[in-house]
Amino acid sequence: MYRTHTCGELRLANVGQNVTLSGWVQRVRNLGGMTFIDVRDRYGITQLAVDETCEQKLRDAVQELGREYVIRATGTVIERASKNTKIPTGEIEIQVVEVTILNKSEVPPFTIEDDTDGGDELRMKYRYLDLRRNPVKNALMLRHRIAQEVRKYLDKQNFVEVETPFLIKSTPEGARDFVVPSRMNSGEFYALPQSPQTFKQLLMVAGFDRYFQIVKCFRDEDLRADRQPEFTQIDCEMAFVEREDVLSTFEGLAKHLFAEIKGVEFSKSFQRMSYSDAMNLYGCDKPDLRFGMQFCDVTDRVKGKNFVVFDSAEAVVGIVAPGCAEYTRKQLDELTLFVQRPQVGAKGLVYVKLQADGTIKSSIDKFYSPEELKELATFMGASQGDLLLILAGERKRTLPALSELRLEMGTRLGLRDKNVFAPLWVVDFPLLEWDEESKRFYAMHHPFTSPIPEDIHLFESDPGAIRANAYDLVINGVEIGGGSIRIHDNGLQQTMFEALGFTKEEAEAQFGFLLSAFRYGAPPHGGVAFGFDRLCSLFGGSESIRDYIAFPKNNSGRDVMINSPAPIAQEQLKELRIALVKE
């Protein structure tokens, strides 16, 4: 028997019992006449004690032990003289009578501690060691708990878990596909699914009116903290529903997870906001509502004073930073440099300080009198002691830049508390977005998203004004998930394809199987997909989803542990009839 108990299980109630534990050596402390060994498994740590009264054979065996050795230890549970209240097993220890080395270990490349000395790349290379650390282990345990609660809730709501294929057909919309060559069908390729979108719609046609899947999805796109080339969705679809049915069901799922995982209860319905309001008030479609600082458009109030930056701008928009009038010139210069970063994109920053003594100081004093600046501050809802921060330029650049500045100020002022949650449904997105370079419309979500019924007539006159019957769940400025009511009518689907520039032949070649299915009685349906990795990182208080994935890729899309992607043998290429072209 390798163990009778785990290393996190024993308590004072077990004193006097003979037990056997197995695990990894966390550390060895040799105090001369007494040696203590901390042994660890995924359940916790237990202290082993070996004193000078023990047999010489046992004391010699203990001297061989090193960090991360795998051992089995047998002994008696006794009460600790010096208790450790920081761990659950800290009131007991094992008086050891036998230690067996099950496997030795080389010195690990970084310490297996909560606060390790290993950098990100090193820990990813030795991810199997990193997974032994409590923060990473606990992140995966949290992921497990969330998955179980998702299944529990959806099962009670009569959802059926159905697996869909990973080897599918490439489609032209959305992100780039990962493609897989077919050996049996020379010159043809599968694609890995960006989502199970068409399959879940086919399941609705098939009569499975409530489907879900916790499923891997794949997108060949540039990476960042909340993106991975392979990620996991809670993918769901419902038949015979309208938007309210979907939002109610999955708001219920979110509330269930908050209650069970975080102990947070939401008595009220989640706030809702239109896409246009989100953009106008916060400059993005995923606003962080844990704090205020709504945008104030002052374009019409500041022009005509010979300040060319404002006079020539399409939009002049600002925020009020509460209590920040005492910001120094150095702090203001830092904010100016922040908004001028390429990823933010503003040309400069205008500030107005409503100082505590009642005076007003501004970077535009030469163009505006104190009275005019005071009127501007009043219009923006500012009070004495506040700081106005204003950007100007093209609207499509200025609003996103101010959004980044708002988030930066929220962080600086400590207003983005990870233990506070502000969920929001963003609704009524544009159905289509125009691409100036290709001179055509693209689907803002995907080609199967239904328009708002009262906007359908705009396909003829103003396609860009059509609103989608779509919705996103945003929590703390993070898009947790999104979905839409789908097109289930063949005629409307053809109209959508035409608006996207598809010929009938192209639409049939790409999506003929779905269009064919719609001819056999497709019910009204809609769904949603939650980013499972993002949900885990939100609940875990981290900004990176990599912490919640067992074996993630780095920012270059590489698995440095197994060194993937990697070249394949020439024989494999020949078998697949693939030739590599040198750049």
C-alpha cells in the first residue's frame, strides 16, 4: 500500500493512528538531533519527524532525501509541540518508523514554492513542475469546480451535452483557421473549428432543443493575455426561444456560478446597455462598470476659440478624474505619454485642474478664460478638487483612446477591485461592418446572426444601420461571452449572404449543408458561448487565461515544453503530397 491517507487529510482526531503517506519532499530541515521532512501531494503538506531515537537505517535514509524526491513514509500520528496554524495539518506530525525512496529527483530548475524564483518561460518549459505549485494547482482545481457547476446547472435546465467534430470545413469569415491536410483526400484540407456554430444549429434542426458542450475551439490569431490559439467555450444553443429566453437562462448560469464559486449573490437583474451607448459613454463595447468616469462629449462647447486642436477635431471628449486636481506636472506628463503610446493612439492630452483653493489651472489657459473653463467643468459634472482629462481627434480613434485612459485612471485610483463584480449585457450590436479596403460588408459576429426584426427592411436602403439580435455578457470590462438569435429562414439567410457579397454559388459551396437543413423545418433558435478560460481567470482574480490552462502556449503560439510546432519528416510531407516553399 502506497498510502492510507493523503498529505492534507490528517488532524488531531487521528492522533495515535498508524498511517502511510506518499508524496514529494518539499523540504528537509536537519536540526542535529531532529530532522523534519515536509511531504506534499495535491491535497496538502504533512510534517514527518525523525529523531535520534530512531534506527540508524532510518536516519541514514533520511539523509539521502532531496527536494522533489518521491517517498513513502510510515509512522504514527502525534500532536505537534510547535504548531503551524497556516496549514490544515499544522497541529500534527508523523513520528516516522520507515521511509522508502520511490524515485529520486534532480535539483529542479526553480523552487517549487508559492513564490517561485522561476520566470514565465522557464516555468512553461517545465510546466509539469510548475503544476506542483499551489497557485497553479489551485487554478486548475478552480477550473474543475466551475466546469462541474456549469454541467450541474445546465443539466437541471434540460440541456443535453453533445460532442461535435474537430475536423471540419474551412469557412472564409472570422479569424484565420488552423488547417489539417487530408492524406486520404489528396490536396484537400480539414479546418479545426473556431466554434461549433453550424453544428449546434444543425442540432436545433434535429430537434435537440437544448444543447451544450464545454468544447475546444481554435483560432490562428495574434495572442495576448486573454487569448490562446486553442481555448475552451461553454457552447450552448436553444430552440423555440427569443432573446429574453436566452438572456434569462444564461444570466441564471452566471448567477449560479457566482453563488457557488465566489459566494456572491445578485438579487437584481444584470444591467443592459446598447452597443451605441457603450461606445458613446465608455468608448468600447465591453465597459468596466465598477467605476464611473462616463465620457462627456464637449465638441460643440469648445470650438471657435482659435485652439486648432479642438477646432479641427471631429470629436472632443473628456472624463472627470475625481480628486485628482493635485496631480503634479510629472504625473500629467506620464498620462500624456500613456495616451501617445501606439496601442492607445492619441496625439496629446488636455487637462483642466479644479484646484482646492478655487483656482483653475489648465494646459489651454491661453485660449480659454477661467470662466469658460469653469463652465466647461460644470457641464462635465466636475467638482472642486477634480481633474478634467480631454482628448480630441477622429471619433473612431478618440473614443477608444479615451477608453484606455479611463481604465488607466480607474487602476491608478484603485477603483478596479478584483473582488467587486459588475456584470452587464451589451445588446443591439451592428449586424454588419464596412471594410473600406475591400469595399464590402463583413458580419460583425457571424453570417448566421439574425437582424432585429424591425430593421430587416434596411437591407435594401442602409445595411450598415441594421442592428443585430445579438448580445454580449461583459463583467469588469472583460467580454465573458456572447451570442445571438440565429437566422432560421432560408430566404433571410440568402439576403444576409448577398449583403456580405456572396454569390448564390459561393454560399451554396460554403454553407450548402446548412441551407439544405433549413429547408426541412428549422425552428427559431439562438444561443450563446462563454469563454470558459476567461471565466476561470475572472473568478481566480488573474488577467491571464494561461494560469488556468494546464499546458498553455506562449505569446508566439509555441509550447516550449514539447517544442511545438515543429517540422515534420520529409516522408510525412511526401505522403501528404505537400511541398514546402522557402521564403
